[in-house]
Amino acid sequence: MDAPAQTPLYQAIAAQIERAVATGALRAGDRLPSVRQLSQQHKVSMSTALQAFRWLENRGLVQARPKSGYFVAGGPAPVLPEPQLDLRIEGASFVNMDQVLHEFLYIVDDPLALPRFHAAPARSLLPEAKLQHLMATVNRRHPEYASGYHMTGSAALRQEIARRAVSSGVQLRPDEIVITNGGLEAVYLALRSVAQSGDTILMESPTYFHLLQVNESLGLKVLEIPSHPRTGLSIEALDFATQKPGAVKACILLPNFPNPMGSLMPVENKRRLVAMMAERGITVIESDIYGEMHFGDQRPPVLKSFDQTGDVILCSAFTKTVAPGYRIGWVAAGRHFMKTQALKMRTSVACPMLQQEVLAQFIRDGGYDHHMRKLRAALRSQAHHMADAVARYFPMGCRLSMPQGGLLMWIELPRHVDSREVFALARLEHIGVAPGAAFSTTRRFDHFIRLQYGDPWSAKMDAAIKRLGQIVKKLAERPGSPRREERPEEAAPV
């Protein structure tokens, strides 16, 4: 071994595989030796060989395929130009959602769609069997969970949420956490606790359409602030938009891998944002529903970790990472806790206790951490495959936001291509694409689309993205369209 003596043996073995990938001796998709073969090759135990593979898997360099073994994960993403940042700020307005969103929500459950319309990991990437086993055990031990209300939620789950929050840089007490029916109810309760009909709420743009709908249902005005596809909300635009005292009541932000862009706000920007909002008396409602899906070595911190006043309300859920159907979320409301808890009682009373206890045990026993390591590695590989396919099959003039985590990819099409038309044609062929028009109250994202990469890569998926590229190209080159934009030479796929 040429690694330093103090390096753990499994890391030294992993380093050799990593060098082989870096030099091209091993390429994306290549099958790696089995655990037994690796242990025999290096004269180490099976557990040491398995540790080496898991260490590489955690870093997104290899991918485990059920019943097939380990493979080299997708290579570096193709270098494509990023979508351009539009710094215009339009006035606050009441939400009036585009008709295309209603069409999208109508088709979202299409069982034949590939990629799927839903922004969630595929069933094969979720721990269904383990959760079923835990469900049966908990249900057998506590049949009373089906017979009553448990208004404060599971104490065990709130304890585990508080314990895990430390990794995101924040200290929470179990008794300040309110369990909710999914992440959307968490944001809904937070909004109702700080704002009234007619108030102006600041949101990043583009943003998740269901968040826009929540504001619409509460009669709130929305002020959209431009976001960069890589670094998220523009702090300069935020500063400009919030200088008038009292003009903005609160803001809803997803600093870690938001839907639809998948951006990641730098730590220094998070610190500046929280300090600025505290100084101006503006409550921050933070959704960190994608924060655990990071592709880097470290979990990114939440805005709440920089909160000195208790005016950052942190919301999250297990609906994207573990069990979408359980509909379990939570909110840590800081100084707004009492009002948020009272609103929860009046809105939906309680959440299913059985699912909460199952999740608590899953986290406590280490199953959650093990599952998330595998999920992050799979999503990172699938994101690279998706980006590579977009670079190969989409026409000149397209731009790609390469995410650093999460589930979603934001793609800019040539400006004259309407995402509504792309969606209308793609849905006929069961290709799950979301039109950019659904993610804003303005028209500035009409030539954008969102793809999700929660499904394992396959020949069928590759064919679907190829067909989607053909649809975009046909619309870009139809008679009467402006001359197509050429892709910069330095941004060619690699």
C-alpha cells in the first residue's frame, strides 16, 4: 500500500479504486469486484472490503445495484452553460396560478410516466420492507394507536428530530417541535402564525407551485425575488426589496436544493440573510425538506442555525427521503411556537401516531442513516446520468442547472420555446416534465422545464430523455422561429 500508515485500511483500498476511476482505468458503469473478490485481492476481511465500498458509495463514486454488485457511478457531469439570472423584481401581487398548473396536477399520477412527474425517489430507493416490518411490530405492541388522538405527537419522534437537527447546525428542544401532516402543512401553519390576509410574503423565484397555492388560499400577496441556479436567492435583490419598513411581513425560503432549481445558498449568504431579516423585523419561514439529500461530504447548515432572535421558523418532513405516503412533517416555530401549536390543534388536530413511532424507531436504530447514505449515492449518480443525457440530446441553446443535491434539474430552453407546448406534447408520450410556467406568477420562466431524477437510470429512461430532446428541437426549429442560439464552444459536453 502506498497510503500513509495512519490511513484506515478500508480507505487505503478505496483510494486505489478512486485513483483507477480518476485515471480512466475504470469508467462510469464498469462493474467492480465483488466484496469477496476484493477481500481476497487485498488479503483483508470481508467486512473491511465492504467498508471500502460503503465509503466510496457515501462519496457518490460507486453505486450498489441490488443482486448485481457494485459499479462505478456516473462520471463528471457535462459542462453546460447555466440558466441566466434575471434580476428584475416585479411588484407584489395576489397569486393567480397559470392554468397549466391545473393540467399538470391532473396528470401527475400517470403510472406510465418516465421520468415520473412526482418529485420523489423511486419506490426501489425507499426502505419499504424495513418500514413494513417496523409497522407490524409497533402495531402489535401498541394497538391503542388506532383508537385515540395523540395531539402533541410522538415524544420519541420529536426527540429524534431534535437529535438529528444538530447535524444541520441547530439546537432544538423536543418540546418546541410540532408534528404536522407533511411539509406543506408545516409551512401553512407557520404562515398563518405570522401573517394575515393582504400581507406581502417574499419568495424566491422560481419557487414550488404548492407554496404559491398556500399563499393564494390565505389571501396573501407574493413578491418574487430572483434566484441564481447555483447559489440561490440573490442577497442584493433581497436587500433592495426589503428596505421599506413594514412592506414585507415574512419570507418563505428553501436555501438547500429547492424545487425546482436544486441550488445551494452559500453559508455566508445564509448568515447575511438571517441577520438582515432580523434587523428589519421580517420573519423567515425556512423549508429544509431537501437538506438531507446533499451530494457533498457535509450536510449544509440551515438558516435556523444563524438565528439569534427565534424569528426563523424551521419546517421539514420525511416525505421526500423515507416515506411519502406517511405524510409526516414537522415545524420548529421558535418564538411563534404557542400560536403554531394552537393553529395545529384547530386545523387538523393530530397526526397518525403509528407512522410517527415507526419513523422514530427507524431513526433510532440507525436505519435512517444507512438508508440516506445509499439514497444520496443513488441520486448523485442519477443526476449525472440525467445531465449527460440532456447534454447529448437537447438542441443548441439549452442551458442546464447542475444541482448539488436534492431531486430536481432546472433547464432553460431557447427563449422562443414555450414550456407549455413541451409539456403538452411530452405528456402524450408519458414523459414526466414540469413546465416552468407553473413555478411563478410571472411569465419569465415560460421557456424553462423541470425534470426529476429520482428514478434509477435505465435504457428506457435514456430513450425518454432522447425523445424529450427531439420534442424541444422540433419546437425550436419550426418554421417562423427565430434563428436558434448556438451553444458556446467552451460549454460543449465532455
